[in-house]
Amino acid sequence: MPGHALLGASPAAFWGLTLLLFGAAAIATGRALARHWRPLWQVVPYALLLAMGDRFLLFALYGGVLLSPSGYAAAAAVLLVLALLAYRLTLARRMVRQYPWLYESAGFWGWRARR
């Protein structure tokens, strides 16, 4: 199977575990970091740690390859994107809600100074 060699596990197990379980954890991580005003760069190490956990559970539960560099990179990329999107969305909502006299919504992901 081409997906198995690239992801280090079956594609169904990879996407199911990565998106459902660890994707929810990445979204929760991004939201928590934004709610506590942490800097954006902190999303990266947390996403990399989540990808390590993802690789371990794929190995332990589904017989995947533990040390698959391409599988780890794919999981880290997916989890990083989800965490970054959750961080930005939460931060944009928080800026507009917490400082309504200073900022107004500028689309789904941003804010701008009030005129």
C-alpha cells in the first residue's frame, strides 16, 4: 500500500487517530494558548509533542511504524495547522470581545482598530 509506506500506518488509522483524537487536542491546545495570551510560537512545540503522541498510539494500537519520519512530518503538519487556526480564531474573538472600544471584527480571522 502506498499510503502505508508514506504514513507509517494504514491511511484510515492515521487519519482517524490524527484528525479525530489528536486534532481535537490540537484545537484545544491552540484555544488554550490564545485564551491565556501566550505567544504564537508556543503552538509549535505543543503540536510537535502531540505528533509524537500520535505516532506512539499508531504504533501501540494499530501496529504502525514508530519512527516513520514522513508519518511524523505529516501528523505534525496537520496538527500544527489545526492548532494555528484555533489559536488565530480564538485570539481574534478575544480581542474583539475584550476590547470592543478599540477593535472591531475584520472577517473571521482578524480584527482592526475602530475608526
